[in-house]
Amino acid sequence: MFYRPKTGMLAWILFRTTGILLIIYLAMHITVISNLHNPGKFNETMAFLGSWQFRLLEIGLYAVVIYHALNGVRILIIDFWKGALFQAKMFWILAAIGLVLFVAGAYPIFTHAMYWKHNPDKSNYHIIEEASIAQETFLAGWEVKDE
């Protein structure tokens, strides 16, 4: 006997997987933010966050957020209205909407990332330098002075 996975099971597995990925992202995000008080680490982190490789990771995050949000809407409709009667059809309709949203949002991120990959001399490192100077100036204002 062979069990054939159905749409509801696929949606359930993907929903749990994207939820775990979002928790991992949140933990990494908090870690990165908490380490930015050191100007050296700040420059290093901002250089990575401005790189074309990180832009490609943002596309993956965008896909995870879109799926998780749209499937959450599907679950609300199933729970509070008579959505269970057409939950499989609703999954594929929301998947199509998600694909349109993904292409519309990922294309600008991708083209921006590829521009920076092929034009490294026009990167945003000057912005990072300015931000580092601003951060050092801000932190200098918080020094405790003995009077």
C-alpha cells in the first residue's frame, strides 16, 4: 500500500518548515543587531549585508515570508469560514498569487544584486564608511565624563 501525499499535507509541511526558517532568521537577525556596537564589527557586518551574495539570500527570505503569510491567510479562511470545502483549490490559487508577488519583488532585488556583482567599484562601501563615522560620533556622545 502506498500513501499518496495530498495538498493539505504538502501545505502543512511547508508551513512548518517556513516557520522554522523564520525563527532561525529572527535569531540570526537579533545576533547581528546585538553585535553592531563595535565599530570594527559594524563595518564588517555592513560590508556583508551590502554584498550581492546577501541580496540573493534576501530573495530566499522573501519567498519564505510570502509562502508563510499566504498559507496563514488560507488557514484563517479554513478555520473561520467554510474553506475546508475548497482548501486544495485555495492552496493553488494562493500559490499562483504568491508566485506573482515573488517575481514582482524578487526581480528588483536580483537585478540590483547582479549590478553590484558586475560593478564592484560602484558599491555602497562609501555609505558604509559614512555610517561608521556617524556611529563613532554617536557613541562618542555617550561617553561618561568625570567632572
